[in-house]
Amino acid sequence: MAEPTPRIAAAWWRIMDFRIGVVPLPVAVVAVAVIAAFVALGAPPSDLPMSIAVLAVGGFVCAEAGRRIPGLKNLGLAAILATFLPSYLVYAHVLPKPLVKSITAFTDNSNFLYLFIAAVIVGSILGMDRRVLIAGFLKIFAPLLAGSVVATAVGCGVGTALGLGLSHTFFKIVAPIMAGGVGEGAIPLTVGYAQFSHQPQGGLFAEVLPAVMLGGLTAILLAGGLNALGKRYPKLTGEGRLQPGEEADGAFAAEDEDHPPPALQETAQDAGAAIVMAVTLYLVGALTQKLWNWPGPVVMLVLAVAMKFGRVASPRLERGAFANFQFFSASVTYPLLFAIGVAKTPWEKLVAAFNAPTIATIVATVVAMVGTGFATARLVGLYPIDTAIVTACHSGQGGTGDVAIMTAANRLQLMPFAQIATRIGGAIMVALTLILFARMGGAGG
């Protein structure tokens, strides 16, 4: 076979280098054709190779569409479309049922959301400046606490003023928004409601789910807006750094001037070792949750912080972990959001909240949460925009919401702090809400 001329080869390479996200355009065309053939045969597999092709093409097509809408591209629309457009396509029966079944089976069975979170949390923590890591974790609780109190007061006030009733507003709208998502928040919250009120848990869950979903969507929009605000007023943001004094890229500052780290370059083996380490930390967290009901992601986060603080991981292993963080951020985020949209975001539940009083209450609650984080950040020495983005995660849909919010804000390196807001803040909110609900005799409206 004759070799192509240099001019033909160069032209073809330009086509191959034209990408939809990370996917070369010719590869995307071939992938779509192959996926369509499997669908026509009636049984697309739910294995890893098929899922990589489907989710990569779907996720990056949605993201690229969001990036190209004038006037809205800086408001996190890429993350919004990557999550909610596939949800609508499932609802409208545009996506073939065999393909939806394949995506859902892979998403439910593989737990690759937790692989993503493990890689991002461990990689971002090990890439942080150790000197300011602990201070950041301690400081973030003040804006979170203040935001929770103000958001509760504002949300309940708006809902009551609009005729929803104080009890209904708090228990069915405000508390679910800040409860930590669906699995860790809405489900245990409604199980508790059902036990105390003797109502069916399924019906209660259907009532609170729209508030969780629309609250998450509001937080994503605000995160995108805050990112755009940071571009205009750079003094208000650390561009992914929570507090002054951190390195610009968050990675490997010379923390000890007398003993600077050696100039090392991570290898493929370092990245492989780091991903096994991240998964192991996740499994330790999962085991503690199974044995003692401790929140697994928080245990993983604490262990990663302890490793960084105690210098347990070598510099090469830290660099490998940070390389994994960069890879997952660039290549896995939008495919993951697409899978979440298909498998875990029921469109009909989202639109169920579309009435004016409920929407106003949800938006007021989330805006109060984020605005309070912004306003109180300077008091504890944090950047206002980055702090507000972290507090927005207290209004998100758990781990999936954290991914979408941080992606919209272009600040995935803040994921460890987002997990604090979501997991610990959500757990506290669920506990306090159920105590109050029980004291009221289950009369939650």
C-alpha cells in the first residue's frame, strides 16, 4: 500500500486533531456508527468498552454544545447540558431504550462515580500545599454554618410568604436542598419522615426530590456565574485556591525551603500506583461505612489529608496522584455527567417543581447559602468566590452535584472542600431535621 503524500497526510492529521472534547471527530463518527449498529441488533453491551464510547461521545457533544451558546457559555452551561439534556432525551424517548438500559446498568453496577471522586479527591489533596491544607478545612466551616442558618431563614421566610406554609417549606423544600443529595440526603430524610408520620416513604420521596434537583440546578448556574465573575474581578478569587498563600496550580510547593522536593517527573507507573492507592482509600472508607455507618467519602478524605499532612506518600506518588486528577478532570467529567443524566436524573421529577412559589423558595434558599458564603469568606481569610462555590455544594445533589457544580465553576481541585460541605453539612442537616420533625409529632406538612 502506497504511503500518502505529506500534503494528504497533513490534511488528514488536521481532521484527526479536530476534537469534540477529547474525542477526535473521525473517531466520534465511527463510534456513533458502531453504537447504532449494536442498538439495531437490539442488545448493546453494558461493558466498559461500549460505555466508554457511548459516554465519551454523548458527554462531550453535550458539553461542546453548551460551550458554544453565546451569552450563556460562561454560566456552566456545558455541565448543565451534559447532565440535563440526556435526562430529557430519555424522557422524550429520543435515546433508544436498549442504549438507556446499557448506560443505566453500567452506571449502577460499575460505581465509576466513586472511582472519579476517589481520583479527584486524593489527587487534589496530595497536590495541595500542605501548609495551608488543614487551615482551609477548619476555616470553611464558618461560611458553611453561616450559610446554612441564613439559607434556612430566607427559604422559610419566602416559602411562608408565598403561601406554602412554614412546615411544608422547611421539611419538603429547604431541608432536602441542604441534606446532601439523593442517596445520602433525600432518602434517609424521607425514611425518617415515613417512620414518624406513618406515611408511605415513596410518596414523601417524590415530594422532596424536585427540590433537591432544582436546588442542584440553581447551584450549578450560580457556580458558573461566579466563575464568570472571577474572570472580571480577579481579586475576588484564587482560581481554584481557597485561601491566599497556596500555589497557583495547587501542586507541590517547596514547603520546606531548606529541603526542597527533588525535580521529578511522574511516570505511567506512578500514575498507576496512585490510582490503586486512591481506590484503596475509597474501599477503606466503604468498609468503615459498612461496619460502623461512618460516611465513606469523608473517611477517604480524612485519610488522604492525613497522608498529605504526615508526608506518607512520596513526591513521585503525589505527582502520580495529581496526574490522575488532571486526567479525570479533563477526560472523564463530562462522560460521567452524561451517565448521571441518563441513569440518575428523572426529568419528570425535575419539572414537577416548576410552579412559581416553589421555584422562588428554592432559588432564594440557594442564593442565600451562596451569598452568605461569599460575604463571610473575607472574615476567615478565604477567597469570596471560591468559598461561595464550595458552599454552593451544600445545595447540590450529593457527589453527582459536586461534580457538576465544580465543573461549571472550573474548580474541580476544590472537590475535597465540596465533600465537606456535602457530606458533613448534609449529615448534620438530616440529623437536626429529623429531630425537629419527631418533636413536632411527624406533622411535617
